[in-house]
Amino acid sequence: MNVFVAGATGAIGVPTLKALVAAGHDVTGTTRAESKRPAIESLGARAVVMDALVPDSVMRAVEHASPDVIVELLTRLPDVPMRVSDLEATNLLRTQGTANLIATRGRARLVAESIAFFYGSSSQIFTENDEIPENMSPQMVQPAATALRAHENIVREAGGVVLRFGLFYGPDTRSSRVMARRMRRRSAPVIAGGRAVLPWVHVEDAAAAVVAALRRAKPGEVYNVVDDEALTIRETFDAFAEAVGAPRPWSVPKGMARLTAPYLGEFMTWEVRVSNEKAKRELDWSPRYATVREGSRTLSGI
């Protein structure tokens, strides 16, 4: 299968390229930077420079590749988003960038990245039948939620597949390496005792879900791609710290965290439990690492 991966050098892009090539697909990966071409080519894929926000650039790249499937993994985030403004570039990619890909895709099918932790904070277990709320609380996250809803809608209306991923981690991801450094310096505390619950997924498991979606996903459907069990932030950070040889993280009050990192301080106090049963059933996919406890062991040595 001829697969075009838009956003091939990001946290999920690199393991997805590896998994697609290993599965025997003919893969083209995009990057905004000419300097990143060799990194894509070293993984066995063709590289193309593309700016997803420029329609002509997208058209040239897609027409040249002539793909059977477009995998859309477009984000532009710092290693650890701290403020709502850190999400603005990705919000634009999720709306305008995705629309540009859809407009030029021809007959190619579309598989697109979304996120599984914007269901909102609640004690319930969320499934794909639950939508991203139209009115998110607090108000500061509303622009990101609005962009994500628009992104999912245009993908599904075009008959594409949406994969709602948990938070990414893995030994080759920049965010995990940054977290390891901060934990060793004791500058990565948990917030409000770490009682929050968030869904995570190892990037290798996320990439495996993309490959599975090419074979089995139904047009217009949504799938949660998350660990089997979401742990508390205290349990998660303790597992990360043990894996990288760092001290057990300390705790700071939510109000103190929001002074320097308002988005992170809010987000890391949510309670979001997500079911992956539909992905297991329909995609014949299951995470290799059932929880962060198992997956964090791959972080040793980073």
C-alpha cells in the first residue's frame, strides 16, 4: 500500500514510519524542514518537504506521492505545553492543514490523529460515543477543543478515520527525554498530590494502531488508542522516575502550578478514563504495554 504520512518527524510520526515500513508499505513522509529529509530517508521512506498550511505545497506533495492512504499526524507543539498559547499552531494545523490535505487527497483514504484526553474531566469511562464537548471548562481550553471538534468533523465527513490517542511517551520522544531530565533535577512535580487520571499510550503501541487502522478501520469511525488502564499521575510519574533513576517527584498545589504553567497546571488535575475496547475489537489491536508501569521500563537509559 502506498502511504503518505503528513507530519512524519513528530512524536508519533517517527515510530509510525518505522511500523509502516516494517509492515511492507511504500511510505512517503513529510517535513517542513529540508534538514530533516535524511532522518526520514534513514527509516526507509521517501521524504518530501511540505508546508501543510500552504495549499499549493500540499497539492504538489500529495500529487507527486499519489497515495492510497494519507495518515495525518500534523502537530506543532513544544516538548511540554505549558500555556494555552502553546497550542495555537497545532489548532491551525488541525483545521486549515487538515482541510488542505482533504482537498487534495483524490481517492486516498484518510487516517487522522486526534486526542483522547479532551473528553473533559469526569468520573465516567469515556467511549467513542462520547463527543468532545462544545463548551469545555475552564474557558482557556475552549479554542483547542473547538479546533479539535472541527478537525474530527471534517475528517469524518470525508469518510476518514479518527484515532484518539492518549498522551505519548517512549524512549525516542522529546517529551519523555525532557521529562527525564526534569525529574532528575527535581523540577517535574506532580500537581495537587497527583490524584488526576489521564490516558497514556506508548508511541510504539500508537504506531501499531495506525498500521492496524489501514487494514481494518471503518470509514467515518473513531477509535480510542490508549492503554488498558489509566493510572493516577502520582502512579505514572513514580513509574517514570523509577525507570530513569530519578527521585520520587514532590507535589505542588494547583494554584502554584498555574502561576507559571496555567494550561499544564489545569490539565494535569483532570480525571479522564477512556475505554479502548472498540479499537481492540474492530482493529484487532491491543497495546503491548498495558499500562505505564510496563511501558515506562523502556525509558531506562534515556
